[in-house]
Amino acid sequence: MEKKQHWFTGRVCLLITCVSLMAQSVQARTWDEIKQNGELRIGLTGDYSPLSFRNKLGHLVGFDVDMTKNLAQSLGLTVKFVETFWPSLSADLMADKFDIAAGGVTKTAQRQKLFALSNSVAKNGKIALSHCSKKLDFQTLEDIDQPRVKVVVNPGGTNEAYVNSHIKQAQIIRKKDNFDTLQAIRTNRADVMFTDLIEGKYYQNHEKGVFCIASEDVLAGTESYKVYMMDKSNPELLAKVNEWLAGNTKSRLAKQWEVVQ
């Protein structure tokens, strides 16, 4: 009964989400309107290293920051970065708060139904990230999904979806954003977080001895791609983004930011 109730609740929540998104939808700017305005608006959460994050000076930096700056320049436009959050990212795009959602958007079947998704920006997959002192304890999903283990996650993205689907016995600690999630691992208030290989490698390389990828490989069934997400009503913008992605800028910047292609 409990499993059936969980399934029913999940379906209801998904339906409510879809209805809510449709209710908030407004007409997105056309390519001609974007050109006339001269500005390309990019939605970023700013909490996903190395794709978009704040450096020590508080400046927005990252692979997708550089990528979309270059994209706008190639289109003869200036770039404007708009702050968004994972729980509201899809609704914000449908409300025309920005033209492109970037900075770590994973290609999913649900997003593909609602939006226009670009060709691949980067390859990816889920991994288990832990404090290096605990790395050997959490190499498999079976190791992690135990009652004594504390799994931390922030809302609104594919990390939460993975936790909701796969964690049945471990304790789930929900934090408001990715910054708090990472901090819980740093301070050993949580044991494991599930995140993308891109982010896991970044923190493993930049905070040596603190963050370690515990899982031996990308978790089964999580192989994925990062994309740019746009409104379906603007196929011209999608075509221009895909044309630009086929150039050599992506490879050059991926090497600079250590992003898997």
C-alpha cells in the first residue's frame, strides 16, 4: 500500500507541476524580437561548479558563463545573466524571464516534452560524492542505502529525482540549495550527496582531501547530457544555438574548465 501511495503521490505531483507550468507560460520572445532588443538573456543558478558559480570576488564565472558570452557575441548580441533556481527554473523559462536556461540543465524526457533542448553541451552521469575520509564506505548504491547513512540533497533538479527514486532506507537530509548541500559534506553533517560527474570532478580537483568521488563509476542508468533549454516556440534560436555548438568554441572552453565532452 505504501508503494502504491508513493506512486500515486508522485503522479499527482507531476500533474500539478505540469499544470502549474502551463498556467505560468507566456509568449516567449521571437528571434526577431531578440535581435531588435540586442540582448540574449541567459538563466543561471550560479551554484553549479564548474558550469556557473560565484568566485571569491563574487563574480559569476564558469564554463557556461564563458560559453553563453561567446554565443551571444557570435550572434551580434550582448549577454544578460538572469538569476534563477533549480525548483523554479522551468517556470521561469515559461514565464519568459530569460531566453535560454543553461548552467547544468540535464536532458530528460519531461523537459523534452515541455521545451526545446539543444544538442549536447557536455556528457555527464550521476556519482556519489563524499568526504574523502569516508570514500571507501560508499562505493556502491547498496553501501549508501543503509539506515545509518545520511544522504543530503537540494530540491528541484535531477539529483533530487535520483534520491527520491533510489534511496529507500538511508536518511535523507534536504537543504535549500547546492551550497548548503556541499557544506554538509565538508563538515561531515552528511555522508553522501549524489551529483553529476562534472561537478564531482571539479570539487575533487579543487578541494583535495575534502571531496572525493566515492562511486567507482557513473551510477547505472544515469548516463546523460547537459543541454541548453529554450521555449519550443522559438525554433530559429534553437537552430542558431545548435549551429554554434557544432563549432570549436565548446571543445576549447571544455578543456579550459575541465568539462567532459
